[in-house]
Amino acid sequence: MRKVFFLVLITTFLYSCNKEEHITPIRKSMTESIYSSIVVQPDSLYQVYAVISGILEKNFIEEGDLVLKNQPLFQVINTAPELNTKNAKLALDLANDNYSGGITVLKSIKEEINAAQLKLKNDSINYYRQKNLWDQKIGSKIDFDSRKLNYDLARNNVLTLKSKLNRTKNELFITVKQAKNNYTTALVNTKDYTIKSSIAGKVYSINKNLGELVKTAEPIATLGSANQFIVEMLVDEVDIVKVIMSQQVLITLDAYKGQVFEAKVTKILPKKDERNQTFTVEAIFDNPPKVLFPGLSGEGNIVIGKRKNVLTIPLDYLLEDDKVRTDGGLVSVKTGLRNMDFVEIVSGISEKTIIYKAEK
């Protein structure tokens, strides 16, 4: 009776094991990739700003237009630069007059020098006359010292005034240079009423209407390449170290259902976006779709590894700590490449090993 009962238990156990989902590993080509959401953007995308604030008077373009480099885009009215230019010109003229001596700044100093030189000449005559007398033992020491003091003071005064003249000339020269620079800057600002394109490309958006106030910190329009597009991908920080230049990228776009486009990594931006903990990676299509628009979205897979004829199992058969369930119990395996569905088995089991699906 016990033997019969034991036999029933074994049969029941084997039957229950056979009912569990099980497979044997298979050999296939494996591709490991990093998933990312993507957005298509024009190459050389940039925002147009005005160098002065004012009113938008003229608009020479429309959204969708193709433009050439240095082509006029907008014209802004602002009377302040013109007034600043006139004031700068007046300041420059005044600085030139002061420097050339046409006004009393240098003239008065030169007059002081002339008067001081006359006094020095007179004091010099008196001093040397008294010195000759003193050398002959004629006259008093007080008279000699008084004449010498007057002579020394007159000589020092001339030197001081000449130094003042040179210093004033230098100051006026610097003032002239500053006035010239201010005037040149004012002229440039006056000419910057017309805003021109920095690139040859396409107008993707215009943010201001005629008559609206334009500020230097607000973009007026967005321009970019007309036929060159890049793919922007946001890669998680845990995966960014696996991305290198020229890696293949497989792209699907929501606007092109069922089609896969190939691209290559062309730029890895080093700054992390702290908001979503991602890095921006750019790629360029090998053969882009015929029609593209800024902002088209989709999915991308950056291929980081490929192998042929490798032993694989579905991911849902792999337990935590890289173990699998077999008829002999839990077995540790060494894994290699993995994607969203399969994982490569480097060692631990063979093609003949029966494994069971991981329990949820």
C-alpha cells in the first residue's frame, strides 16, 4: 500500500512539472541596444534675436520661407540709437577740441607755464647775482638764502606745471580714444536696425507680429537647415557610458509606421539634464525619409553589441542573480548581451538543458 502511494506521489510531481512552461536554450544572432525616445530637429537650429529693443516695423519673411545667409529678415524702429549717436559725436568733438588745445584746458596750463618761466628767469638772475656777491664775501647770508629759495621754488613750479601739462594731455588723449570708441559703437547700433540671417536655411517659426515690441532677450524667430536633420535622443545616465561615436541607431517614427531607419551617433553632449537624469545624444540618418518636419517623434535603439550564433534564453526565464530553474534545481549562469526579449548565456547550461519559466 505504501509503495502504491509513493508511486502516485512521484507520478503527480512529474505530471505537475511537465505542465509548467519549459524550453531549451536556442542559438541565434543577438543584438544589444539602448532604448531612447527621439525627436527630429533641423541641423543648425538657432533663434533670431534683435541687438536693440524697439518696434517691429517690417517683416521680410514668412514661416516656411527659404533664406540665404545675410538675407534681411526684420526691421526694427528705435530712436534711441540715433540720439545716442548724436550725443557720442558731440562728446567726440569736444574731446578733440580739448586735446588740440582749442579750449582753455591746455591753454590755461601753458599760460601758467609761461608766467612761471618768466618768474624763474627773474629769480635766476637775482639768485646768480646774489651768489656772485656772496662768493666775494659781499652781502648777508639771509639775502643769499632768500634768493636761492625763490629760485628753487620757481624752478620746481615750472617742472610741476610741465608735468601737469603732459598728464592732462594724456588724460585728454584717453578721453578722445574713449569718445571714438563710443561713437563707433553708436554707429554700429544705428546700422543694426535690420536683422539678417546668420545661415542659409528655412524659417520654422516667427514669434512677433508687426507693431509689437521687440526686446533683446526675446527671440523673434527660429531658423534652421532646410534639408539637414538630426535625431535628438535622451539616454539614461546608467547607459550613457556604453554609447560611443558612430554607433548604429535603429529608428522608428510615429509618422512612418512599420518603417525602420538607420542612423549613426554623431555627437554626445557631456552635460547631464538634472531634471530627468539623462544625456542628449545626436545622430544623423544614413538615408533619411523624403519628408521630415521639426518635432517628429519616435523611438530609437542605439546598437551597442552584436553577436552571431550565441546561446540565448527569453528574459522571463532568467531569475534574479542570474539563475535559472532546471530539473536539477537552481543553476547559476553567466550572461552576456541582452535586449528587451532575450539574454545571451555564456556558460552554466547547454542547448539540451531544460529550463522552467520564472515564477511571478
